[in-house]
Amino acid sequence: MSKPTQLTPFGYALAGALGACFSNAVVYPLDIVKTRIQATTVDSNESDKEKLSVIGVLLRILKEEGISGYYRGFLATMLNTFSMQYAYFFFYSFVRTSYIKRLAARRPAGSTAPPLNTAAELALGAVAGALAQIFTIPVAVIATRQQIGRSFDRRLSKAKKIVDAEKGEKAEDEAEEEYDDSFLGVAKEIIAEEGVTGLWLGLKPGLVLTVNPAITYGLYERVKSVMLLAKGETNMNAKLSPWMAFTVGALSKSLATVVTYPYIMAKVRIQARSADLEEAQEEHVPPPPHNKPHHKTGHHVGALTVLARTWRRNGFVGWYQGMGAQLIKAVITQALLFMSKDQFEHWALAIMLLFYRLRRVKA
């Protein structure tokens, strides 16, 4: 093994994963707020909408849970971020290499495979994203449940009292159950309620959302070409200035988020059990019990069902509940990644050098 002097593709993947973890860690309280707003089902009245402002949710978390409430599920989210980034690169390398080998096998002996066009690269990226989703989504489901925390159980208790009142029954005050919000504790709770397949809740909308990077990339390239033409630049391989590239990248990411946001919201509601609570309220039945099997006679509600119910309850605006927090987080994360990219590439090379020296010592 030769001494590494520059980053390999896996080194770039490590730098990207570390950068993603750093940028998400900085804005993590905003990530908590975003998830809770997305998971909350509300009526169309103004008082409910006011409770879902970013500042309002931040203050409520501080009041009810303290500073620690801003960092619920932090380790699980960092694990999910890192594993998703690295799994994506692993599967992308695998499917791309396999595809190029198949192309080369169809060509005359000794000739090289043609370079991949943009459409092929995006298609391979979507396949890699889908495979990464399948293998890493259990961690994402656990992280989402941890971020929601006890706030969901309080809504369950409130919903149960409403159902009891509608039936003319006296609501009994139940003693608050001990809640294990550790990684393994939440995993056990999900399996108890949904079975092992519950760890893959939200997989279908997650697979649909693999188009998000393709939309982002397509928009970026289109806006970039328009801006270069406006500047009189005829060479389409020319590059934008660093800050202009960041601005176009942030704009492209924001537009892609707007297009796919309803599915992002539906995915969170499925993973956070909000979809179960909404179903119980609509059918005027008791909400699903905590830590006991759900859906004994049917399947878990899907993303399209969640979107249809949201439309009936809140209209088109309901599909975009919490999008402001999502966009703020996306833009800040993009800026942090942009500013820290070189530093994390430097650290990734240092880590590769460290492993090289450790191997030399063992040899």
C-alpha cells in the first residue's frame, strides 16, 4: 500500500460524511423543530397554526424539556447522517462500476467504455440512493422517534380523553409510563408496536425522495448555464465563482425541496406515528396503545393516504406545514458544507495517513 498523497474516492466520501455530520450538528435544534412541526397534525384554526412557528416550538421545548430537549436523538441522527452518506457512496461506486463493465463488455476488445452522460449518472445515483435508504432507514426511524420524544405520548393521552368524552365515558388520569428513549429502547418499542418491519416505516416515500438529488442537480446545471450565457460565456465547462456556485446550489436545493416536500412531510408522519393518531381521530376510535401491537386488522397507512387526509383537513397549505424550517435548515447546512469542504478534505487525508502509518507499524 503506497503512502496516500491525495484523497481517493472513498476519502472524498469520508470528507463528505464528516462535513454532513458537522453541518447537521450545528443546526440540530432546528432539525428537532422541523421534525416536530412536520409530525404535528393540526386543525385549520389560527391558534393551532401559531403554535407551530419555529420560535414557538423552540420556546415550548425549552420550557417543557430544557436545553437537553434540543438534542434528543442527536447520536442516532449523526449515525444516520454518516451511514447514509457513506452507504450512498459505496452503492454508487458499486452500481457505476458494474454498469461501466457491462458497457465495456458490449464493445470491441481493447476499447474503453464511453463516458456516462448526465441522465445515466442521475439514474445510477437514484439507484444508489434507493439501496442506501433500504439499509440505513431503520436508524432514521429510530432517530425520528427520539426527536419527537414524549410530545407524541402527550398527544395520545389528549386524543384518548377526547374519544372518551365523545362516548360519554369519564376519562381516567393514567399514571405516566416509564419511557426508555435510548436507541435500543426506541427500537424495542417500534418492534413491539409494528413488528420488525416497523423499522422500515416510510421506506416507500423514502424511495420516491431519491429523485431529490436529481432535481437539485438538474436545476443547478440549468441555472448555471443560463447565468453563464447572461455573462457572455460560451464555454459551458466554465465555472461559477465560489459564492455564486453556493447561491445557485442553495436555490436549486430549495426548489427541489419545494417540489418534493409533501412526501418529506408524509414520511415523517408515518415514522413518528402521527399518521396512526390522525387515523384514530378521523375514525373516532381510541388512539393506538403505547408499546402494544398496532394495525392488527390492516396495514400501516401510506404516504398518499396521509396526503389525502391532510388535504381534507388543512387544504393545499397543509402539505407544506414546516417547510419554512426545512428550507432554513437546508440553506444553512449548504452554507456550512460549502465553507468547511476544504477543511474536512484535509482532515480526511490526515485520517488516511494515520491508517497508513498504523498498517506500516503492524507490518
